[in-house]
Amino acid sequence: MKIIVLNCGSSSIKYQLFDMTTTEVLAKGVAEKIGLHGSFIKHERLDGTKVKIEGEILDHQAGIEYILGILKSEKYGSIKNFNEIDAVGHRVVHGAEAFKGSEYITDEVVKKMEECIDLAPLHNPPNLKGIYAMQHLLPGVPQVGAFDTAFHQTMEPHAYMYAIPYSLYRKYGLRRYGFHGSSHRYVSARAAEMLGKDLKDLKMITCHLGNGASIAAIKGGKSVDTSMGLTPVEGLIMGTRTGDLDAGVLLYIMQKENIDHLNANILVNKHSGMLGITGVSSDMREIETAAEANNERAILGLEMYHYRIRKYIGSYAAAMGGVDVIIFTGGVGENGPETREEVCKDMEFLGLEFDPEANKGKRGKEVIISKPGSRVTAMVVPTNEELVIARDTERIVLESVNK
Amino acid sequence: MPETLDDFALSKRIQKKGSIQKVAVIGCGSMGQEITRTVAQHGMDVVFIEVSEAKIKEVFQQIDAHLDEVINQWGLTVGEKRVILSHIKGSVDFNDIRDADLVIESINSQKPGTNINMRKEVFRKVEEIVAEDVVITSNNSTLMISEIASELKHPERTAGLHFISPSASIKIVEVIRGIETNDATFDFVLKFAKMIEKQAIVINESPGHVSSRLIVTLINEACETLMEGVASVQCIDTTMKMGYGLLFGPFEMADRIGLDNLLKWMDNLYAEYGLQKFKASPIIKRLVRAGYHGLKTGKGFYKYENGKIISQAITATEFK
């Protein structure tokens, strides 16, 4: 079975073509600057052929049309005919309470997805555009939506409710939803596999540390808590997002700086986080370089960043009544041995004996970074959200055929 | 020939026509700059036409300063500012608008009286240069688009497109259908409005549209109230702001519009309708003659420093 996985952002489309018999990625790439000037597609094939093709991409439909054209082309293609594409999997950011898992896309499902737009006005509309475009371009090919929020739908009310008037939850669905669901799900399952243990027997804390960052408490394979909330602003300190913040601080800033909710939104999403604190960058490597050169704010930023993660690990261990495995993933989690060390050191009280040697220099690889015999295992598991979506798509399409 | 995405198109359905990649703004005074920034912020290229290289330089300085102010207000990141500026070009040469998909005339004359003839001339000049189907619009407040376009070969491709300042935060534009405006043109302008995230208010051509016609009468009545000594400038503004939730009181609004502009609107509307309610208040005439043009000159109904009100410039007693 061949499956295309699409991740449509506001002005970009990431795509991967999977051969599910081997789970090999036959081709992948990204269309950038959709609807803007200077748009292009970067395409890469399994055999290493890489190409960047420029041209005008007016909208998502045009972008997907070009992507399909490239995938079928003689020069860069991986398929001869569109009949070879058996299904399409879409990443969808917000599924609210309507979606507890990935779903076969029907008109009714699309309607429910449209109702979720209110909660993710920036992310869900482009996701939907990708679905509309595929319905148009590959009519009859099954499509599946995989939701960033779905994995966390197993949280109990005491974990997901905010202490605001209950009527607001009823009225707007204001609660914690959490994101990066496919990633937390993938790395937790993969870690259990690596350890040769049953997911059901494990208490895990998964740290997805990228430009956006979230952490999840996973007990018996189910998400019981996660740091992102209604929106991705809550929780860990991120590249440009505040993470946890006293609501009073935001109100105070809005009043004193005389700004409206739009600018306040930009303030907490784009001006804050590591960039806001350090004034250096939102990029961890640049901040670490600045810290090595004794930049005080870079040092402070890193201390805050690590401290926040440690605080969450402690609280999630308490929430689950212990922890067996701590997993690092995402750009920083996979490629930042320094970050992992700062987070994991001096955690013996929790049963974690960190192994600096095993951690040192390890980037983008599956590796255990705690000492043999450590009660808590710390490990790095590179994430693969696309594969999760492809697998879900395959499973759901096969189920629908066998129904 | 390097390959382009067109080589991989599945069909010819991907039409380039109808896309808006480049917008020309003719005249880059304060409103022209607001339009320029808004368009560039939405990822389209803008070329603005000004009268001299010195003026172009000044425009860029003002746009730069404004964007810095937005950054200070947390509304933009430094990276986003760079992107916006990369979309903007200034020119003194009308030939540089040749490949524009949409033209917005936004000229501003310091001379008193109506500038209909200047606008007509701009429209004629534009028509000579751009392709036959390029939509040409005017951002004027009180003149008729049908009249401005009356000497064109293809007046059906014209429409009114009226922005209200500060256009970054005002979520509407007035889209005006002239006598000759055809559906394709009108739909194109509506699409543009959507692209810059504005709600289009559909207007059947009428002097002053909705916005200018109503604000002019409010400001005139505020002047009457002031002249009668009923309350001070500040008290009248505060009453309307706090009492009715307006963003600005009538006098502060007048200063922001520019009293010279306002006077033109009033003169035009009075000429069109012949109604007393549109006749410019003597206070406005007097202030304009004295060079009190409002915010942009640092004094109008209020005195300003760095764009902020520092005191009331005139009192009711002066007009008793």
C-alpha cells in the first residue's frame, strides 16, 4: 500500500510518500511560500535525488497538484500512475473533543473538523484546505485525518479542566487539549519496543523539545497529562512562546502597554520564550554558543528552560505515582546532549542515574542515556509523526475495506 | 530554460490570471503608506509612485519608523518587518507599475479645493501603462469613482476602494461600485479585500460613501457644540469616547483625518448635496488657514508631541 502523508501549514505543505510494505519513504519534500512571492518545492527521492523547483504556487490546491505532478514525473517521480496511491493521511492540528483518534474522512467528519476551526483558527483551515484539494484531485482515494490532540483525549477531567467558570467550558470547550499527540504516541510506543517491555506496564514522561515543546505523562500507554493546553502557548518554555505564565501578568502587560488581544497573542507566541529572555535567538544552538561566551541572559534563559522541564518531570512523576522511562525527542531533545544532561543530572532521588558518557555527542539516534541498572531509564527516541499518520491511515483504510 | 513548477502541472487548470502578486499605490502620503504596509504585510509586492526620489526616501523612513513602533507595541517581529520591507519598492516612474495586478490611487494634494482633475489625470496615465484588464481603484473619500474614471477607455475596470485610518486595525474597507464597474472588477476588488483580511462594505456609489458622510456630520455638530460653549474639546471627546464607546472622540478623529482633508471632504459633500449639515464649520476653516492641520502638523484641535496629545489647542471661548 502506498500512502501520501500531508502536513499543510498556512503557507507550506510537507509531504511524504510511504510504501507501507516496508514503511520506506519513497519520496518526501515541502512546498514553501504558498500564496506568496518566491514559492518553490523541495523534493527528495529515496535514491537521494534532490531538487528545488521554483514557480508560482497560488494556493494549497495548486501546491498539491504540483506535488502530485512531481511524484508522477519521469525525472523525479516515484510512481507511474495515481492509481498507485492507495490513501492519503492528513495531519490535523486541533480535533477538540470530537476526535479521540484518527478518522476516515467523510463529509460528516469534514463538517466536525470545520467546527473545530474556532479553537485553532491559524492551524485548522490550512489542514482542511489540503483535504479539500485531495478530494478534488484524487477523488475516491480514501483520506484519513490524524489529530495532534487525539492522543491526549484519554486525560481525565481533573487534568484537563481549567479552574475557570464551568459555563465557559460548556460554552466554548475551553480546556486542556494538548498537542504533538502523534509524536508522544510514537516515541512512547517505540521506547517500550526498544526496552522489550509492554507499554501497559510503564509509566513514561515524554519530552518533545523542538521550537514548540511539550511534555506528556503517559501511564500504561495512555496520556494522563500534558503541558500544552487549549493552545500551544502553555507549558514548557519554547523558542518564542512563554509557556506557563500567570494570567495576571498578561493582563498587566495589556493594560500597561495599551495593547489589544491580537498584539498580546503575538507577544506570547512570537516575542517571548528563549528569544524574549535571551535577546539572542530562539535557536538553542545559538543560545548555547552565547552562553559559552558568558552571555548572562543566555545563561539565565538556559537555566530557566532546564528548570521548567525538571519541574514538569517532578510533577508528572507525582501525578503518575512514579516514573519508569523518560524520553527525549524533537529537534532539541534529539540533537541537544547538553539539554538532556542539564535536565537529567541530580535526579538520583527519583531513581534516575544519568550516564553522561552514553549521552555525550549523541544526536538524532535511538539511545539509552541512563546507567545500566538505573531504576528510571532515560532515552532518546527520534520522533516520526509522519509514520504514525501513515500507519493509522493504513489501518483505518484496511478496516473500512474489511467492514 | 530552468524547469519551473509549470512543467509539473497536471492540467492547465492552474490559472495565473486573477492572482494578485503586485499592487501599485499611486501617491504615498499617510494613507498611501498605510495601504502599502497593509498590502506588503499580506505577502504581496507593492510599488508606490511618488513625485521625487527625496519623497520616496522620506516614505521609506516613515514606513520604517512606523513598523518599529508596531514592534515596540509587540505587534510584529523584527524578522516580519524585514519581510514586509522586502515587498515594498518606491518609484517616480509610472512604467514601474506595468506588471501590477491592481492599482490603488491614493494621491493627496496640498492645494485647496477638489483634486478631481489630478485624479482623472492619474487614471489616464495609469491606463496608458497597465494591461487592459488591470483593475484601477481610487481611495478617495468623497468624489465619485464614475467621474474619476469617466475619461478612460475602459471605465468598467474601475471601482472605489476606500480605506479608513488606521487601516492596520480597522477591519473594513468600503468597496464602491461605479456606474460602469463590471462584475468581474467588483469581484476582483472583493477578493483583494479578503486577501488583506478586511470585511468589504459594499457601497453603491454616493459621495462620502457611508464612512465619510457620517463622520463629517458628527464632527460638524461637535464644532457647533463647541462654538455654543456647551463643553470643551476634551469634554466633548470624552463624552463620545466613554459614553458611546468610540475609538476616538470627534475632535481627535478630525485631527487624525487631517483638518485640511476634512475641509475638502466637507466642501465636496456640500457641493454635492447642498445641505447645511455638510458645510464646513468656521472653526475648521480657521484652523486650516492657520496651518493647524491636526496630528500631522502637531497641532489641530489638540497639540501633539511624538504623536501623543499634550494639551487642548483651542478653547470654546475663542469662538464665542
